[in-house]
Amino acid sequence: MTRLRAYELEDRLNRGVTVCAELGLEAWERYCVAYRARLNLDLGRWNDAAADAESVLRSARSVPLLRLLALTVLGLLRARRGDPRQEGPLAEALELLEGHEELRYRAPVIAAAAEAAWLSGRGAEVVDAMTRDVLATAVDRRSSWVIGELAWLRRLAGIHETVPGAIEPYSDQLSGAGTAAAARWTRLGCPYDAALALVGSRDEPSLRRALAEFQRLGARPAAEIVARRLREQGVRRLPRGPRPATERHPARLTRREAEVLAHVQQGESNAEIATRLHLSERTVHHHVSAILRKLGVTRRGQAIVEATQRGLVPPGQPPVTAAGRPGPTAGSALRKAVTARTGELGRPGAAATRDSPAAARGG
């Protein structure tokens, strides 16, 4: 599924995990989780990708393909974040490749290792040596997604060549239509790939878009590459990216966003939050919109559930109010939100008050 970028099948993959677990089909469940790890990586859910990959590695110690899939996701994720621990998973994945010549084994590992090499500045010679043979095999077998991914990585590393058989969006960005390619990646739901499609641009707005997206994702090495290219063009006063505390937060919330989320979990409206935090209601609205986006939800009630499930406020532990006093537990806040939601359904126009983008207004 992830090889073909068929992300519309995500629900079936999640259903596969559930059904396999219920039936005791542990091996098949691990395969589903391994492919879901790659899907989460592609869709920008990097914490979820890491959790799935680590789960597979804990439970599948003697299945080469499973370990390759999980090690590739974990190593590539760490490389994209600039985490020095990337070398361990990628080195083990490369070792496991010995004796496996099939493209399905080699392509994901080699692509991840090549991207890590490019991100670390190792350049064209290293990337060429890593990818040349696998790319030739992919061309021979007409594996269009592998062709596109490897050809683009080689282009980023400075290898300019014509490679037949790349599929869109890769064919767009290889032909210089980075903006069109980025739009296609965005429609697929792949934020990192969308930003990566713009890296080869000389257009300042496109590079700024790429920089902003890399910074949002916490893709520090790619952000540094783009920032350097912008500075080489004479651009100054670039955004500095998230603070270290934001990068460490499990949902990448800023300090203020985490504070606003605590009040959302108490079922407070934007007006109430604004009063407590001495902010304007419009500012609170913007913070809530950012929280919903970062949590991948569209409603305030969903944000409470998602935050609790992620442990942002552990079940039963009350969030802290602005005055430093414990507020309601996450469970009571959720009940308050649901009660308010169901009570509002009978009033004209109430259905929109909890839905995005109106959800951010907070009633």
C-alpha cells in the first residue's frame, strides 16, 4: 500500500491491525503495523510512525523484511529530525540486506540511507554509489515509484541525469515543475514530500514555503539546507523555527499552545480562556486552530480525547488552571464538552460551533 502511496486505504490497514489482533494472527498484525509505520511517516505523523516502528522491532526479531521495514522508518525519521541515533537503525538495515537482492528489500533501505547521506551533506559521490545499482534495477523492472524517489534524491545530491519511468509527482519535480509536484503531494497528504519537491526551486516564495513546512515538522537538517540556499540568494530575516521546548513536546505544541490546550480540556470557551490568560479572543482562536491542526483533529472534543490518548494530560490527572489550581480531570472535561455539544444540537446554527474551522472559535 505505501509503495503505491495508496493512502486512501488507511482505514483498511487499521482494520487489518485490529482483526489480526483479535484472531491472534500476530505475524500478519506486525506486517500491518510495519506498513502503518511507513504510512504515518509519509503523512507527517512522525511520533506515531516511531511508535509503530519500535513496536515491530520489539516483537519481530527474526523476520528480515519486517525488521527492514521498521528499521528503515525509524532510521529515516531520525535522519529527518537530525537525531544522531539514526546510524544504528540504518546500519542494521544495511547489514540485513546482505543476501537479499529483491527490489522490495533493497529499495526502501537504500532510499533511506541515500536521503540520510544527502541530509548530512555527504554529497553526490556517496549518493551515487549507494543508489546507482538499485535505480538501474528499478528502471529495468519499471518500478515507477522507486525510480522517482531515487532519481529525485540523486537530483538533490547534485546528480543531473535523465531517468525514464518516474511517476508523478516525481516526474513533475524532475522536470522542474516543483510547485505542481508540491500541490500533488499535498493532495496525497504528504507534507514532507511536498516541501522536498520545492527544495530544487530558485524561487524565494517556494523555498520559504519549504522552510516553513520543514520547521513545522521538526525536519531540522532539511530546514537548514533550505535556509542556507535562501541566504545564498541574499534573503535575510528568516524564521528561526520552533524553540527547543516546542521540538521536545510530544505534539510539537508551543508553551502557549500547551497552556491553551489545558484550558480546552477543561471545556472552557475561547472567551473564558482569553480572560484567564489575559489574551485577546482572536489570539486564543489562532492558538486553538494550531492545536487542532497539530493533533490532527477538527473538533475541540476530539482534541480532548486525542490529548488524553497521547498522554499530554494523563487520565485522571487534572490540568492546571491559570491560577495554579487543579482543574477538572480530562474525563470530566470530556463529559462537559460532549454534554455541551449534545445540548447545543437543538439550537439553530449550533451544529457548526464545534466543527473545524468554527471549532477553533470555541463557542
